[in-house]
Amino acid sequence: MGMSFRGVRGAITIDEDSVEAILSATRELLIALIEANEIEEEDVASAIFTTTPDLTAIYPARAARDLGWTQVALIGCQEMQVPGGLPRCIRVLIHWNTPKSNRELKHVFLRDAIHLRPDLHGQQT
């Protein structure tokens, strides 16, 4: 089967706005996505990280760099501030080349972020 360009989503919440909390949670999220989807760094084209407006201590993309994603295009953005939105949340969208179909992808939502996609909660590893 040939390779296709796919996107996989993930999100995680943290308890405080600190460098340690952001990097640790982002690393946990990335490792979960990598393991669940068998993502190889050389197949990753880009990753878009977003944070809620209450997280400002460090860019979460730093965690990807620390994992060795030195040649991957990374960018960070701020989520819209929506009434009732989930606070202290880090999200990521990873674009990569994979032989997997869309149905085979495993999106990962951890901690309180499971409320963002309750329909996916049963599929998580």
C-alpha cells in the first residue's frame, strides 16, 4: 500500500501554567500519539500546536524539539477564547506520511481533554 498524507489530533490538559507542566504534558501527549500511530520522525511533515490563552510559560513545540524533531516544521498558535471552553489545554495536529487509512488513525485525548472528543474515548490505547 502506498503512503498517504494524514493528520492526527491530540490534546491534554495541565494543572498550572509552568514550563515544566507544559513540556511534560506535551511530551506525554506526543509519545502517546507516536506509539498509538507508529509515527516515525522522518515521515512527519509538520505539527501545529495550540494552547488556550491561559498558557504562556513556553511554546509546547519545544517538547517536540526535545524529542528530536529537529527537521520537522513546527508552529504554535493560540486557541480562541470561547465561553465555557476547556482551560489549560494543549492541542496538536500532526501531519505525516503513512500507509494507514483515516479509519486506522488513533487520535489521543488525555486527562480532561477527553471531553473534547467523547466519541473517541473508547478507541484510545
